[in-house]
Amino acid sequence: MARPSRQNPTHASVTSLRGFVGRSPHPPSRASAALRRAAAVLLLAAAVALPCAVLYRAAVETTKPIYVPRVHRPLLPAPPLPPVQVPEDDGDFDPLPVGDLDSEDLRLELVLQEASMDNKTIILTTLNAAWASPGSVIDLFIDSFRRGVGTSSLLRHLVIVAFDLKAYEQCVKIHPYCFALPTKDVDFSQEKRFQTTGYLEMMWKRLDFLRLVLEKGYSFVFSDADIMWFRNPFPHFYTDGDFQIACDHYVGNATDLRNIANGGFNYVKSNDQSIEFYKFWYSSRFRYPGYHDQDVFNFIKHDPYTTDIGLTIKFLSTTYFGGICEPSRDLNKVCTMHANCCIGLHSKIHDLRIMLEDWSSYMSMPPSLKQYKALSWRVPQNCSLSLLSP
């Protein structure tokens, strides 16, 4: 008796499935056929449209106008790397591109990034046309960096803020990092003598600008341009001070509020405390009309709100940060010398030149004489302290 053959069940299922697909018992309806044709048309359209869209986008981006900044080459040679006390990039001293960017805020952000140290610290000074002319204050200021000990490399972190167009035009001729801060309908180009209306407006505009720098997350050393930099000041700043300021008169204690501060030189860390304090300081001009920012600081340092903010204030000793008001007596320690307690541009320029000459004489001496010979400044000369007496 013949045994029935055993088919592979999988093979049988596939065979029957093929037969079912190949011979459908129900022919497709007209609606399903139309649906298939529509799907085929859509797939074809998508296959054509996608590469066309890619090509169109590439063409648009290629033809879109691109801003190419005009590169300004600095007149200064690239200085060497800075001293070890200052956090530093290893990059070159590249010039900042000069050109019209989309906004003032963007221009400021660009110049701060270019000049910043690794820890987002910059050096700032302000300038108007009267102090910017060749041979004037700004040239002496930059020259002091070149002659100082450990200061030439700090020029790569200096941003010069120009109050008027003439000052800006002169700045870009002598320094790579310049920022224009003009004020509409206000002319800051002429010499602003101490305590005049123009002087007060310029000082308060400067203070509000410094608040903006802090809000952008940058700490700074602000220095008036009539301050000569003879040594790197960073090793002499306090690690625990949010706001550190030089003095017209120093009483011997860095935390004593009886110190008479000078707003022309300060080191400020960017944090919540310093930002809030600068807002308070700026708003206090309405409480003390007719006073400049330095006088107002000497008022509000006693205000309870300053304590409530939690700001740590440190006053810088005139041993290292001196001026004509109270000179730094030891040339082996001096970091900066300020032409404070001095009224009049010509008087300032004259005595600043004398300071530079005295420093050059000191630097030319052999080390043995620097340590043992009694040295002193020959200033004030044209700067007369008697002019400041009531």
C-alpha cells in the first residue's frame, strides 16, 4: 500500500500564498485603483521636489550677502606673553576687526571677547578728543605700559572707550581694541575741566558703561588715562575683594571706610554684588546732584544698603597705587602713579612726562643703587595742590 506523501508545511503555505496573490478571487475596485495611482503620483512628486529644494537652499545661501569686516592692523608689535600672575591666552595679539556691526551691543561684546584674559578680565580706560591728540595723555598712558615692569603684555587686554568720533579715529591708529561710545546731542570731544557740567556728564556716562560691562560677565581694571602703569598691579589685588579702589588718601587699613577713594582706578569682579552696587551708585546721582561719581562713592560707602548688598570693599594702598595727592614713596614697589589733584590738561601732561622721566632714570640704575639710594618723584610741578584748597 502506497504511503501518502508528506509535504513540507512551510512550502505548502508559501505555494498557496503565491497562488492566492497571483489569482485574487476579488478583482480590485475602481476606488482602490485610483488610490494607488494617486499615491504613485505623490511619491514621484516628492522624489522630484526634494532635490530641487536642497539645490534652491544652497543657491540662496550662496548669494546671501555676507558681512566681511575691514581688518585693522595694529601699529603696535605683538607683545610677549604676560607675567604668570595674570591668567593668559597662548594666542597671538590679533587686531580687532573694525567695521559696522549690527548693533552697539554686538560691537561691545566682540571687543570684550577679543581683549579678555582667560578669566574674563579686561583693562578699560576712557578717552575724548582732547586727551587723544598726538603727544597728549593717551600716548603717555600707552608709553608707560611699554616702559613698565611686566606691563607691556597687558596692552593686549586694554580696551580704550572713546567718547567721540575724533577720539575713536585716533584710537584705531595707535591701538587694536577701541570702542566708540558717543552720546547723541552731547559733545564730549573738548577738555572737560573738573566739576564742570560736561565733566559730570562724562563721569556718570562712564560709570553706567562700567555697569554694563559687569552685566556682560566681565571683571575689569578701570584706569584713568592720566595714570602711569609702572608695574603689573594684579599681584597686589586682594583675592577676597569684590570692589577694590585706589585712594587720594590711605589711612593704613584696606577695609577702613575713612579712606578717601579715587574713582580713577579700581578693580571690580563681575558678580551679583558688584552689579547691584553699580546700579545703586548710578542711581545715587539724583540724591547728590552736582557731585561726581567719586564724591558720591565716598558718601554711599557708609550707606546701610551697601552693607545689605554684601559687597566686599577693599581700599588700595598708596604704597603701590599712588598719585600726586599722595605719592607712592618707594619706586621699588610702585605699580601706578595718578595725575590726580591736578587741574588742567597742560599741567597734567607736563607732570606725567616728569613721572616717566623719573621712572626711566630709576630703571637705568644698577640694582644695588635701586635698593639703597633714596629716590623720590619730582612732581608735583605744574600740578599744584594749592589750587584744590578751598
